[in-house]
Amino acid sequence: MKLKNKRFTFLLAMVLVISTFLSACGDKGGGGGASGNANGATGTNSQASDGADLSKEVKLKMLLVGGKPADYDEVSGELNKLLKEKINATVETEFLDWADWTQKYPLKFAANEDFDLVYTANWAFYNDQARKGGFLELTEDMLKTYMPKTWEAMPQVSWEQAKVDGKLYMVPNNNQEVTDKVVFIREDLRKKYNMEPINSPETYAAYVKTVGANEKGFNAFGAKPADGWKWHELDQILLEQQNEWNLVDYSIPLAYKLADEKGQVFNVYDTPEFKQLIAYYKDLADNKAWSKNIVSNKNDVWQDIKAGKTGSYAHTLGTLGANLAEMRRDKPEFEGAIVDLTPDKKKIGAISTQNGMAIHATSKNVERSLMLLDLLQNDKEIHDLTMYGIVGKHYEPVGDDKYKAGPSAANYTGFSNWGWNSLLNRTDASYPVEADEILKAWQEKVYHFPLETFVFDDSKVKNEVANVGNVMLRYAIPLEYGLINDLDKGHAELIKQLKSAGIDKIQQELQSQIDVFLAAQK
């Protein structure tokens, strides 16, 4: 009996030795899926606090949207020193320029190119690639293990908002935004013509028509529809915000009322409100509010405003706040202002997928990629570096939460580092007080509604969506910019063409999905 016990003990010991040896030799490709050890071999003093093996250096590949900043390589060099120290990794970044990112982004996945991390958003292929299998599904266990700080800091609702068909494929940004748009005006021109403060569609129309009539060689309003935008640049303000509607997807003219618990969808072009709006636009166009060539405009509208050629344009509060600070710095001879044309209307908070990062489904470095994202959002040194650049060159910190632009600030900007916006974000010390006051007032009015996190899956009606988009560009844009003299005839033709393009089929599919979504919430 003792002999048998000794043999059993010896065999058990041999099994343990062999198992340990095989574990140490496994995963030699430097990979490791979500359930495996991160990159192979064991070693002393090479364990992260979560138990991940960091003994082997990993080179991560990241895909970002936007042009590569002139000084990115310098910033990246400093980043990689910190990453080598903290998670024994470096990161190499590829940029998809704004001019062609929409074409190149899906091709990267279709070709199954080798990369680990990628910027994504609700406007940048998130749902599409999630459903196509381009992104890795992220589990709660993975997030708790490899992104503990992010898991702790991120509101649960943000994780829920980022789910597609009940599964999570994105680490969303952790920075509450309000999606409402505002208008930048030349305040000095308003004062010059002794106009009342601008705070409504009516007072704005008076400003635009007065400036258009009196300032020669000058556009009172500027826009850039040549980018392929299917709506008038003021539509989000004057159609959605003013009427408290929510467009389901900007690719199609279908919306619902924010307060409608049943989520009944309607064609915004086929409403009395739209007919009133095109009459409003026609009046502005006839009073020289904008150039007759506006639909082919390719100029940078903000640069035209700085050059004294344009008197107003619409954009997000954050963008216009930065514009106002820039004007005060670079063009003190002009006086600008930010105006809210719908101050008493409901405000919509951006869902968390407004910006975020995902892991490529075929990444061989999942754990290390998640660790990198945890650092980007929560490590102050790394967050500051990647968001604002090098201290003394690109920015100067002001306290813990503000900054001033450095002498080379323009050489590190304009790309999607917003993918890791977080509670550590700094604000520009020169950011206008009035913009902050508008945001604070908005945040007290953010309206939450049943369809807040609903996302339309257009996979069954893709052809119809494409056809409707073409109709919007061909028939709606000229109508909205006052280029059609007979509004009734132009409007009737728009509705007719939408019907032919398949708008009813899209609406039926959309309503069906909304009904299922709302039923699941009960």
C-alpha cells in the first residue's frame, strides 16, 4: 500500500511539473485571447497587480481617425517610454485622414489587417462593425481584470449605452456631452445695427437679414454642404431642437417626439413644421443671408469668419467655445458671441458611444490593449500627454484641470484622441466663461427618454437608405437653401422622390425595431 502511495505521489508530482512546463512554453506567438495569459512566458517581478504576465514586451497597433499631427512622433516617443515602464508595451499609430477615412475605415476590417485598437463611435461605424464581427466582445470579467480603474470610474449607464444587441464591443469615453448646437455670430455687427439680443429663430433671422442687406461682399451665414451633409446646417437647431424631436439617424429623415413614450416615427419632411421651415429659409436666402453658390462651397467656414467674410455659422458648443477663444486671441478687432436659439427647449445628452475605443476582433494582444486603454483614460500623466502633448511645447498645465495652449499647440491637434475622453480632461483656461455658463444651464435640462439608447439596424434596408440619401442631397438641400422658387412644387417633388426611393419601407422597419426595443424595457 505504501508503495502504491509513493508511486501516486511521484506521478502527481510529474504531472504538475509537466503542466507547469507546458504553461510556461505556451502562447509563443505573443498573443493571447481574452481568456488566455497575456503574452506567454513567466518571469520574476513581471506580474501586473491583476496577475497578467508582462514579461514579454508587446508592440500594439492603434488605428485613429484624423490627420497625423506634425509632432505626433515626438509625443508618441514619450508615451512609449511610459508604456514600457508601466505595462511593458509600446504603441504604433496609423491615422486615417479626414478626407478619406469613411472609405478606408471599413476596408481595414474587410482586409483583416493587423491592428489591435481602433477608434470608433456611433457616427464612425461602431454598430456596423460590431454586427459584422469586426470588434471583440468585451465581458465584465475582462473589464474588471484588465481595466479596473475604468470599470470603477465609468457609470453603469455608459456601459449599457454602448451595447449592441445586448453585447459590449467598445470602451466608451467617460465625459458627458450635450449634443445641442448653437450659433456663432459677429456680436460687433449686431451692436453696429442696434439689434436686440439673439435668442430665438426670429431674432436670428433679423440679424442675418440685416447683416446680409448692409455688409457688402459678405455672407451673413456660412455652411459647407459640399461635404455631403444631407441637411441644412441649421436643421438640428430649427427642426430638431425647436420642435423637441430626435432624428433616429442623420442618413434618413425619420424622427420621433422626445416625449412620445410610444416612439411613433414620422417623416420630418412630411410635416407642417418642415413646410414652415423651408419658407423661413427661403426668406433668408432672398434677403442675401448666404451665397447662391452655398451648396458647392468648399471653404473652411471658420476661416472665412476669421477673415471677415462671414457673419455666423452653427456648430457644437465645444467647437464654438474654442472658436471664440481663438478669435479673442487672434482677431481682437472682431467681437464674437455664442447664441442659443432654443434656450427653453429640452436638451439631449450624448450617449457614451459619441467617442470610444474598440479592440480588433483578431487582436493577438487583447489584455495589453485593455491595459493601455485603462491608462489612457485614468493615468493622469499618460492622459495629459496623449490629449494635450508635451508640457512647455504644446501646452502649459494650469492647476489640475485646466491648460493654456503652448507655442506649438497647432502641431498636436485634430485627431480622435477624444476616444479616451475621461474625467481627467482639462479645459482650456481661455475657454469663454459664457460657453461654460451655457453648458451648466444645459446640463440641468438634460432630458432622458425611453429611446435614448436605441440604435437603428439598417441591414435589411441598406439599398433604400442609400437611395433616400441621394434624394435628400438632390431634392432637399436645394429646397432648404432657398434655391427652388416654387416651394410647394419643390416640396411635393421631394415627397414623391422619397416614396420612390423606399422611405415607407425604411419607416416600417424602423418602427418595428422601436416597438421591440420599447417592449423589452417594460
